[in-house]
Amino acid sequence: MKKPVLTCEPLGDSALTVTIGPPGDPSIPARVRALAAALAKARLPGLLDFAPAYASVTVFYDPARTEGEGALPFHRMQAAVMDCADSARVGHRRVPRRELEDRLVEIPVCYGGEFGPDLPEIAERARLPPRDVIARHSGVEYRVEAIGFVPGFPYLSGLPQRLHAPRRATPRELVPAGSVGIGGAQTGVYPLATPGGWNLIGRTPSTLFRPLDNPPALLRAGDRVVFRPITAEEFAVWK
């Protein structure tokens, strides 16, 4: 495998984005996670926040508080961030094993009915009975590609192609927390009650985001996820 490629480019005058390649490298989620962990540990002067994504990490900083060599705040922060990447071995041929280890998380889901009002529409589009949609959706393993949109929302790859469906033409004003949806070629879970335009096929009683926990999000980039069907009765008594 080729040595990963790192690029660091400015994003306005108070942010920068580190992009990790090459595209398709299966180790990228672990490398993104490794850089994020290194940034959290380093506490760089001027660093305000950072946002991991599919194959990049965006760093937000206060230009007036950056330290180090370089005529511009961007150059000082760039050097510090790339030092973090080097210490985490993000750009090396091997990421430390502890960063490569991923987790398999099982999420219970009650499909259809009031929990998944768009299941019949997805079934009709796929030309499958609803039970087969449920079987296909819960019968594969997904990968968390990124966390975003709202805190704790996982973008999951691996959705069977037969179940791909465009987002709703008119988003709902309020999607209940725990709703499991399909948007294009991805599936995901709404951790909070928010507006949303994905097709809702079920709901989980599990809590994906607890702001007082450390870490607050149940899932992280690189995790593997499987969905397990449960009944409405199981949902009602889930703890």
C-alpha cells in the first residue's frame, strides 16, 4: 500500500483542513481518528475546535493566539497540526494498532409502523415486501464514515443498493430522536429530535448522544454497526 498523502490547506483566515488520502484507502477512518485524538491531547495554543470528517479533519483556531515559527497564523498552526499528525503516525505506512482497532456496535431497531412511516414507500420503490426491506437493512454490517449534521449523527456506508432512495422532497419539521433513516446510498440514526429529510424506516430505543458523557457520542468514525430488529413491546420496555 502506498504511503498515505497528507495535505493541509487554509479554510478562510481562521481554519485549516488536513485531507488524508489516497481515496479508497480502508485505513483512512483510523487515520482521521488518530489525528483527532492527537489534537485533543496536544491542546495547541489558539486551537478552538476540530471536526473530523470522511477523509479530513478541519481545525478552527484563533489567529491571535497561535504560537511558533512562521510569518502568518496559518503557517504556525499548520506546523503544529502537522506535528500532531506526525506524532500520531497519520502519514506513515502504519498507524498504531490501538488506532486501527474498531468496534462492532449493535443497535436495536423497531421497524415500520409509527416508528418507520416511510418503510412502505421504501418497500414499494425497491419492489420488495416490507419484511424483506427489514431483513436486508438489518442483515449487513455498516461502517461509520463520519459523525456530523448534529452531534452524534452517524453517516453509515454499506446500505444494500436495492434500498437506496433519494431524500424526501419536503423534509419533516421534526424527526423523533432515535429514528433510523435512509438518505441516498447511506443509512443513519437521528440522535436528537431535529428537522430531517431522510426516509424513516424504524427507531431505536438506544441513546446515541449524551452530552454529559465522555465521550458524548455512542459512535465514532470507523466503528462497525449492525441493526437488530426488535418488537414494539421490546421497544416500550427497553432500558
